[in-house]
Amino acid sequence: MRLPFCLALLLGSCAALPAAPLSKQLDIDFYREAPNRNLKGIAVRSDGRLLDGPVVRDLPGSVPADLWWTLTRATAGDAWLLGTGPEGKVFRVTLAEKEGIQAELAADLDATHVFALAALPAGGLLAGTSPQGTLTLVQDGKPVASALLPVDSILDLLVLPGDKPAVLVATGNPGRIYRVDLTQFAAAGEGKERLGNDDALNRAGISLLGEIRDRNVRRLLRLSDGRIIAGSAPRGNVYAFNAEGGAPRLLLENREAEVTDLIAAPDGRGFYAALTVASASGEARVTRAASPVALAPKPGAEPPAEPMPDAEARPERFTGRGQLVWFPATGLPETVVSRSNLAFYRLAWHTAASRAWLLISGGEQGELLAYDPAERRSVNLGASTSAQVNAIAPIAGAPGRFLLLRNNATGLSELAFGAAATRSIETRKLDLGVPAEIGQLRFAQAAPPTGEGVSVALRTSFGSDELEGWSEWTDLRPQDGGWFAPGLLGRYVQVRVQLASGAATPVVERATLHYLPQNRRPQLTDFRVFPANLGLIQAPEPAANPASTLGQFLNPNPRENAEPDGRRRTALLNSQLVPQPGAQFIYWTLTDPDDDNVVATFAIAPAGTEDWSDLAIDTADPYVQFDISHLTEGRYRTRLTAREIGPRPADQRLRYTFETEGLVVDRTAPQLLATDATRADGVWRISVEGVDALSALEGAEFILNNGARATLEHPTDGILDSQRETFVAEFTAAQAAAATSVEIVVYDKAGNSAARRLNLN
């Protein structure tokens, strides 16, 4: 009866399952294997597909400040307002096409760090500082009103819409939200004393909108329905306040987190929150030292060695994670993006004809990310040249262009979508595990198949250093649906993909690199020469299991358990060893690091000669059994030659000969040199000295003719290690009662024995 087609296919697949190919493959996911700094004009979606991405370029010019905290667009012209520290200055920055950053001082505040800035619709700006908690109104470059709020820090400012100008102020320590009537605030003028009660606040046009139990209100957002969303730190909670204020409603609870930004969805139906989950605050991450502070040497001690001029600073690696949480208008919050070892800072929308991406600026390597709500996928965009991107803002009148504020080191950059530039992506160092010959690189999906608009290059190294020892980039050519260049060898590889500038982005997804590992010689891990005169009764080989499971296909069983050789080895270990005169059994274990098929040839030769006799040729069994009764007594050399066979090509097969443990053919009994029996203090002491010409002695047995006996494997010198040994047995008077003689038997390692009877007087 014929098998059903599906069952026959299943059995055929099972039969072929153990035969793993000699070549290997490395799956390359560009989303995980390409660092953001290696993206130039290419974006990578979380499923590995390459997309048209932005270009990041640093803008020339600088601002005389150590720390750049906040960036906001000015109400007039193409200028930007930049809040800095630690001198508490605000700069007006304009961008020139060739000259880059042009900065002028907009305000010099009587404070330190300017954490919050707001450009006012009627002109002027509002600045909030830390750690004094000063709110300052600036008109025409001069402070016209200021107030010291009963807080440590002002962290965010939110200008409210409407005819009556008003601003919400987010503060830290304590975490509060104040509403400021700008008309009344401007009329109050500059205050030098801290406002300590409600009456003083009201006279300055300031009223309390709401308060939270967390220490800082970090960010503010006003929704289209008038609700005020607040994000906190250091817990990282998200709250909702009514437009009129009052007690908040908790929307999301966290621990040891910081809400770094809030942004509404384009349709107004919900909002997103960026969170950084870490024990250190955002200020501590931005202002951290590049290298540890050196301790002063003790008096009389030698001064510490100066660091090498080219020694790179190694800042502490950020161990937290960044999260993007979606809060729908109705429903529960959902974490849509989470990245380990990466802090999320600010958010901005990028809308184009074909996409609407939520851009995420981050650190600790200046990473730039995006989230695609339609596809529900995260996207890697690239990275800046600094450690953190603390602000990202769209440039008015220039769709697809954004201004980035950088720290560590400070500067401004431009992020531009659709810019004409060479688009490329380069993976990090990929480890193949062993030196190998590189084969084809194949994409999961690549269109057009001819490679038009796509170029691929690869370079290799035999060392793990990131910079030293790499070959030149080698261009791969399309070949049979893949990409290939002959003669590439290495253990570490990097792959670079370039897309033609200006053309539509081809469909390029995850890749697979095929390679042939270096052929390593077989290894002899065990070799045992069993005592002579033991024969093997081999157990029957178990039948193969025709069943197959999904797990066998996803995680193929090792050859030891899956192939016939493995089943034979299992049966061999269950076999019996029985006495068989003249038989010699030798067992070994051969392994191949590359899982090649290996056969062995076993041979012996008399010691001091090259007269080799092959006793087993090209056997796949891990043992040999032969008869030694016809061999001349003496010592023999042994060797085991391992040879690789198919499916590896003949010119790649390795052969190696192992010099193995020697064999002794010994059929002569030991010689008994001296025996003695003495009685003292009621104890019989019986001794024997034996010697063997070829084998080490194994022990002695003393048998009294009254039935008492003693077996000794411990000679008088304490170590059983010689062909000449002395054994002494002791019997008490009770044990030797009525005994008149003793039989002494001495054994050697070859299983031979000699006996002598001794009278007991």
C-alpha cells in the first residue's frame, strides 16, 4: 500500500533532517545590527526593511555657554531662543545657509540654569530657571517682571490660547502647576523676595492650578478638550488636570522614571508620553563627567601618571531604558516602543504624503528614532555626533526639516528628510565564530533582483578590534539572486548597503550571509585499552523513530542522537563485556568541531619498529576487537588515523594520525621471588615479593586452608605502580585457627597469575 503523500514527505524530511550542511549562515537584522550612527539617509524599520531616511548634519558656529538646556522658536522671524547654563543666559539664534549659527544675547538673567523658555505671542519671552525657581518676563532684551516662586526649579512653560495671555508653569520641589496672568504679572514688576503665601502670589498674577505628590512636574501638555496633562519625575507618573485645575487623575504610575516629553496625536484623539526609566535624572545625564575625577595623591606619594594624549574618555554606560507610551482618548495606555540602554528626550511629528512619523530624540549615543502609528513599528533614523539630543523642533516653512539641540558636546544640527545625499547603512562588527570562507549575501526580499539602485560591499577581519586589521571594502556583485565576491576570508565581517541617490527606495529587507567555516581537524577525546581476555557482546541497534516534530525542524537534534552512528554508539554503551580468552577490546571517541563525517583506521606495530598492521580500516565504529593469542609477547605501539569523508569535497578533507596508548601483549605469569610467613604476638604476617617482565602487578590474594582469605591491592611501599611489588597480609590467631598452609596468588595487569603454597609452622 502506498503511503499518503504528506506522510511520505514527513518521513523523507525526517530522514534528511540530521544531515546538516557543512556551510553555515548568519542572519543579519539591520534594525539590530546597524548602529544608528551608521545610518546615512536610510531608515530601518523594526522588521528589518530599509526605508528612505533623513540626513543629519552639524551646523557650524557656537554659542558661548557650557550647557544648552532648551530650544524654542521665537515668535518673529526665523530666529530661535536658546536657554543655557550655568550663567543663566538666553540667546537669540538665527541660521545662515553658509555661516551656520549666528547668536546674539537676548537676556542675561540674574539666575543660573534656564530650564524653560516660552516665546509669547505679543512679543518677548518668559524664562524659568533652576535652582532658584525664578520666573522672568523679558521684553526688548530687558527683564520687566520677575518672581521667585516657592519652589526650587521651573521645568516647563505652556502658553495657553485665548485673548487673555496666560501661561502654565511646571515646577519642581514641590511639584506644582501655577497659572500666570501675564498682564498682571508684567504690571507687578521685578520682585526680589520669594513669594511665600497665596496673597503675594495673587498680587503677581500667579495662582495654583494643581499639585502632585511627586517631587517635580517635568512636562505639560494641553489637549483639545482643555485638559492639562502633566508628567512627573523622579517617579515618572502621568496625570490629567481639568482646565480649571484641582485634584489630578493618575493615568500612569511608574517608579524611578522621568516623563521627558508629551505630545498630542495629530487628530487630537489621544497623546504620547516619552519616558526615561533610570535612577539618574535627565540633568545628571546631561552634565555627567566625561571621565572620573582623580583623587589628590597622599603626601610623599608619587604623582599619578598622566593619561595618554589620545586616550578616549569612557563615560559610564546608561543602563536604563526609554519608553514611548500611547494614551488613547478612550482605553488604556499602551507602551508602543521600548529600548534598553537608551534615554528618550523629546518628541516631534513628521508628516509627509506617505507617512506620519513621531520622531524621538534620544541618547546616550545621540540616537534618533521614530514611531510609525500606522504600521505600529519603530524606526531607526540615525544619530548625531553628540551624546544627547535634548530638543527637536520643526523648522517653519521647510517641511521635513528639523532643528536638533545637542549636548556632550553642545551644538545644533539639522535633520532633513528628502535631502539629496548618498544613502548608506553599515552593520556593526559581526562574529562568525570561527575563521571562514565567505559565500553569498542574500536578502529576504530585494527588488529589483538585478541589483539596480542597490550596491553591497563587505569587509573582513581575523581580529576583534573595532578599528585595526580590517580589509578594504570589497564590492559584491549580483549572482543567482544573491551578492558575492570570490576570495573573501575572515572571522569578523561588516556589511554596507548603499542605495542610489534620488531614486525610489528599493525593497530591501533582512539579509542572510552564507559562509563555510574553517575545516578543523578531528579530535580524539577518549582512548581506552581494556584488559585482555574481555570480549564484547554488542547490544542490538535500536530502531529509528520515524516520527517528526516541529521542534526537530526548528532545533535539529545533535548528530549523536539523530544519526545511525549515534544510535550505534548508544547501543555499544549498553553492550556486555564477558571473559573471552585471547580477546582484546579498544574503545575511542572521535569528535569533529565542524560535525564532519569521520572514519578511523587503527594499527599496531611492535615497539621500536615501523611494521604497522592495520586491524581496522575506515571504520565508523568507535572501537576495535581483535585476537592477540597469535601475537608475540611484548610491547606494541598503537595509532589511530582519523579521516574526513563525504559530503565534504575531497580537496577539503582532513586526515590526522594520533599516537595513542601503547598495548602490552603478555601471556606469561609473574615470577614469585620470595615468600615468608612469621608469627609474632598472636598475628601471622605473610609476605610475598613478585615481579613481571612486561606488566605492572595488580595485587595479591592470600587463602588459608581453613577458608580465611585476604585480597591486597596495597603494597608495602604504599603505591601500586611497579612491575615489582611486595605484599604483606596479616591474620589474627583467631582467623588462622587450625590453618596449616596458605596459598599465595599474585596477579599482573594482563590478567596472568602465579601461585605458591606455603606451610604455616
